[in-house]
Amino acid sequence: MDSYLFDLTPQLLHDAVLSMIAVFTLFLVASHFLFNPVRDMLKKRREKIKSELSDAKQSRDEALSLKETYEEKLKGIEKEAEEILSAARKKALANEAKIIAQAKEEAARIRERAVTEAELEKKKAADDVKREMVSIASIMAGKVVAASIDTAVQDSLIEETLKEIGDTTWLS
């Protein structure tokens, strides 16, 4: 047997080269059928994560804008509530003034009615006093005249007195 350096025989070299070719071929086949699908899966997963991050950012931005919108609406609602309360206060003050004015008008009407009734009562009392005075005077005059004057003279005196007093005295 021949002695070879490191025991490298041509058969061993040939087997080593064939093994390398087989491993390389196996690597290419495995790369095509195993590594490429894994790479595609990783690429799809990376894109999915990127899109989910983008969606999450977009959702967060939308949530922030909605929050700002709602805060603005809340401020608007507070302003609107204050305006409504202010309008209600103004309306209440106007109603108060209206009620006070109506009460004053009613009090004035009651006062006027009381004054009118008092005047009517005063006139009625004055008329009663006049009637009473006339009847007393008539009775006294009748007694005085009966003693000194006959009925014809008495009738003419009554007629004359009535003409002097006039119709306006009896009507007032």
C-alpha cells in the first residue's frame, strides 16, 4: 500500500467531493422548499405587524381627535347650559317684573273702585240727609203753616220752593 499524505486517497477525495455536491444540492432543495416559505412567512408576519402598528397608530390618532372633539363639545355644552340658565334668569326677572306690574295695576283698580264706591256712598248719604231734611222741613212747615195758612196758600208755597231748589238739586 501506498502511503498518502494524511491518508487522502483518491476514493476518499472522490467521496468527499460527492458528499459536498450532495450537501450543496440538499441545501439548495431545502432552501427552496423550507427556507423560502419560512422567509415568506416571516416577511408576511413583518408586514402584518407593520400594518397592525400602523392601524394602532391610526386608531390612537382617531381616539385623540375624538377625545378633543368631545372635550370641545363638553365646553360647548357648558357654554350652552350657562346660556340657557342666563336666559331662564332673564325670563324669570321679566316674569317677576310683569307680575309686579300686574299687581300694581290691580291695586290701582281696586283703589279706584274703592274711591268710586266711597263717592257713591257719600252721595247716597248726602241724598238721604237731603230727603230727611226735606221731610223734616216739610213736617215743620206743615205744622207752622197749618196753624196760620190755609191749604191753597200752602200748596203754592211748596210749588214755589220746589222751583227755587230746582231739579238739579234732587238729581245730584
